[in-house]
Amino acid sequence: MSDITRGEQALPKAGHRDVANASLFFKRWLANPLQMGSIIPSSDTLCRRIAALVKRAEDEVVVELGAGTGVISRALLAAGVPAEKLVVVEIVRDMADHLRAALPGVNVICGDAFELPKALPEAMHGKVGTAICGIPLVLLPRADQQRFVDAVEAVAPGKGFLLYTYCITSPLPYRQLGLTAKREVWTPLNFPPASVWHYQPARS
């Protein structure tokens, strides 16, 4: 496993596209708050911190689940993840269409992260270096949290996933889900303040 290249490329500067992104994000949040963790996209700082945690081998892909308007996707690309090695799974069709237009070369799948083995091409099973989750799992019933954990394990055995969240403590009852947990990032200046947790299957 090797860290992705940590280039010095800056994320795109704020402008009309960022305003449009925020507008689309807020629209989707209003339509279904349980699919969106916040009413605004994540900050540049949080996006860069997430990108710095990504690891993958040459033949592996990075999978982003619940990409929203793509602010983290762009940070991953800026940090050195090749577009063809980035797979974005987004359940909301209009946001998936937006991502296809905004992220040329990236494999955007309109599908359900909780059915990841079906959504992800079979050739990518076992070839996921890092999975990143932007879905507010803390709001879901335990059974759905377990379904998500099992879905990721099916395509990325033993790897676990990164979860960014606005909870200070672990948003998941990880022991009950058979996981270990480590908070990798705390960004108090993000609005709202955010953490990034790395969950992995617990060894028996």
C-alpha cells in the first residue's frame, strides 16, 4: 500500500461554481436531510485532510460514497488520485448527473452505497484501497449501519472506511458493529466542526 501523491495543487478558488454547488447541496438537503450530513458542502481544509488519509496501491481505486456536489472528489483529484481510479457512488440522480459533468474522467455511479456489491463493478471487488463515506450514518438505525459496514466489507475486505462526521465522539457504536475506531482528523474551524473517523473490522 502506498500513500497517494500529496501535491501542492490548490483546490479551485471560490466563484460562481461554488455558489451553484452550495445551492444544489442545500436543495438536496431540504429534499432529504437523512441523505445529507450538513446543509452546506465541506470546507477546503476538511477536504484536504481527508485526501491526505487516502491510501491505495497502483491497481486499486478510491471509492467515495455519498459525494454530494463533489468538493471532496476534487480534493482527491488535486491530491493525486487519477480520475480513472476514483469511483463516486451517489444515490441522488440529479447530483450524480452534476458529478458526471463536473468531474470528467471519474467513474460516477448512480447507485446505493448500502448495495455496494451490486453497484460497484465486480472487477473492482477486492481492489478498493480506501472507501470514504459522507453519508450521515449516525442518523440511521443500527440495522442499516450494519448493512453499510457489511456492504463495504464485501468489496474492500479488511480495509474498513473513512467517515467524516459532525459528531465529536464516534458516531457509530463501533464495538457493536464489530469494528475498531480511530479519530484521524479534527477540524474545529470547519462549519460545523468536523471529525474523520477510520473504522476497520475488529480482529477476533
